[in-house]
Amino acid sequence: MDVISSSFKTYNIWFEISGVEVGQHLYWQIGGLQIHAQVLITSWVVIAILLVSVIIAVRNPQTIPTDGQNLFEYILEFIRDLSKTQIGDEYGPWIPFIGTMFLFIFVSNWSGALLPWKIIELPHGELAAPTNDINTTVALALLTSVAYFYAGLSKKGLSYFEKYIKPTPILLPINILEDFTKPLSLSFRLFGNILADELVVVVLVSLVPLVIPIPVMLLGLFTSGIQALIFATLAAAYIGESMEGHH
Amino acid sequence: MASTVMATKPIALAKASPSLSPRKISIRAQAKPSSTSIPNLKRLTSKLLFSVPSIAMLAATPLPALAEMEKAGLFDFNLTLPIIAIEFLLLMVALDKLYFSPLGAFMDARDAKIRAELSEVKDTSAEVKELEEKAVAVMRAARAEIAAALSKMKKEMTAELEVKLAEEQARIELELAAALNNLEKEKEEALRVLDAQIDALSEEIVRKVLPTT
């Protein structure tokens, strides 16, 4: 087991820091089921960041906003605009869902890229963005699925299911398939983007550390922000589509 | 360089060895079977970091004591999924109570207030027009008043002036009459004196002209 430790005593500290373990998780056990603890821990950190910053910024709202309040007003207006464009006039009740989706994914992705998680050493696996785990992204995608089903059913009742035969009944299999591909594509798009970005950065850092990986890291910040936007926009679009009125 | 990349901490080495899957991409060697010699490892890892044969070879090694750790990998679904879903829903409720609802209501109230003030300003422009008309009417009345007062004053002044004028005229006429009277008297006196002188003169002329006999 420890043959290598005795043989490779001259390993470089930089390579130790820049290594990555993909597919390695820190396991906790509840009952007979396992949990990826590193995902839970980082998600708690993301939630803490969100709640603390919101509480601090939105205390005592002023008519002429301060900097923090201005930022959060901008974010809220952005989310409202996004929801209104995709869902239409009844976008009010859906703002918390779309907003939380956007903020959670955005802060997760950026925390994974910007915060120095590697400082905290786990006994097994490592800390990274919570969205680099398939469980997180599939959970979010399934929630979106449930949300748009709920939207359609609550607005139209059982006549919601008429949409499966809407243009022509020949498209019924395709429409049913759509209900599976929507969450699948949502989850895999996010998962693939975030995990692959992390991997690329780590490989580059392990090969050519210091300055060279920085453009890739900046690209990673950009694309992870876009991914949050895309996820939220598509969720809103699916909800809007299922709430669409009669043609 | 490849060999130093493959170096890992001893602890990670021992615990990580059983957790392999064919799809796992690894930069570090996750297990080091005792049978593998160092030159063998160097040869393998010098080809590609992600070479499948190396992973397959590592996967085929006998698993050490941590056998109860299940096969991990990228597609490892477990209790994490519902836990994250529940966390997300709780976060959604919390953010709604703390951020979306209060700030949204505040922003809407501010917008409504601004809009109300704006429409108020538009309304007061009608009021302003009313006030303007009133002002114009007041100005007109004032001007009329002033004109009336002016004309009245003018009339009074002219009346006074005429009275004065008449007085002066009367005085002047009196003086004129007196002067004329004086002149007449002096004329008569002069005539009388002349008459007397004429008589004397004519006597002298007759004496001088007629021979004295």
C-alpha cells in the first residue's frame, strides 16, 4: 500500500496541491443510504453566503439605494424581467423559484471557481462547486420538471394533458419523450459544463501552474455564469410554455 | 515529470484505492498495487495521463481492507439528491421571505409613489393655468382702476387751471382798461395844451405875416 510513499519522497508540493480526484466522494451514512458529504458541505456554504449577503443588504431599504441594496435591486429586476419575458403576465408567483434557481447555481459555480476550497482537507474526496455533482444538477432539473408540471396542471387542470396531442396526435411519442429529455438536458448541460471546467483548470494548473491557466479560469467564470442564466431561463421557458393559453 | 505527478500522499493512496470505475479520470494514481514495479508505472504513465490500460490495470488489483466502500464514480446517485432538493426548497422559501417579497414590495411602493407624484405634477399644471388666468384678470382690473383714477385727476387739474386762467385774464383786462384810460387822459391833456399853443402860435404868425399898421 505505502510502497510509493517510501519511493517517491521527492514529490513536488505544487503537484500535491494541484491534484484532483474525480469521482472521489466523502461519504456519510444515514441509515442504509450514503451521502456525498462534500456536496452537502459546499451547498451549506453557498446557502450561508446567499442568506447572509441578502440579510445584510436588504436591512432598512432606503428610497435612494445604497450600494448593496442597489445590487440586489438590480438582481431582482433582472430576475423579474427574465420571468416576465418567458412566462408572461402571471410571472409573479414564480419569481422565488426562478430567482433561487439562478442565484443558487450562479453562486455555486462562482464559489467553486473563486473560493480556495483546497485549503480544507477532507479525508476522502475534495471540496468543489456543489454543481459538479450529478446529484445536484439532477435534483435541480427534477425540481424544474415538477415545477412546470405543477404550473400546467394548476392552470389548466387535466386538460393540460391535451398538449401531448396538440399539433397532431402523431407527435405523441415525441411529446412524451420531451418530458424526459428536458430534465436530462438541463442536468447534463450544467453538470458537464461545471465539471469539465474544473477538470480543465486543474489539468492546466498541474501542467503549467501560475499565470497560464488564468484565461481559462476567466472563461470558466464567464461560462459558469452563463450556465446559471441558461438554466434559469430554460426553467422559466418550460413553465411559461406549460402555462400558455389556448391558441 | 510524470512520475512526480503520479506521486500522492500516502493516506490518500491507501483509502482511495478501492474506489475506481472504468470511467474515472484521474491525474493521481489512486492505487499502487505492491506488485507493480516503478519502471512499469513510469512506462504506463509516460504515455498518457488518462490512459485506460493503466486504470484497468489498477482496477484489477486486489482491493484492500476498505471493501465496504462502494464503487464510486461520476454517476453516483444517492441520498444527496433529495437532500439537495429539500435544501433548495428551503432556500427558496427563505429567500422569498427575506429578499424577494420585502424588496419587491419596497420597489413597487417606490415606483407607485414616484408615479403618483408625477401625475400630481401634471394635474397641478391645470391649477397653474387657473391661477394664471386669475392673475391676468386682476392685472386688467388694476389697470382699469388706474386709468380711471388718472382721468379723474386730469379733469380736476384742467378745471383748476381754467379757473386760474380766467382770473388772470380778468386782472389783465382790468389793467389794460386802466392803462387805456390813462392814455386817453393824457391824450386829452396833450390836445388841450396843444390847443392853447395853437392859439398862441396862430396869433404870432398873423402878427408876423401881416404888416403892422
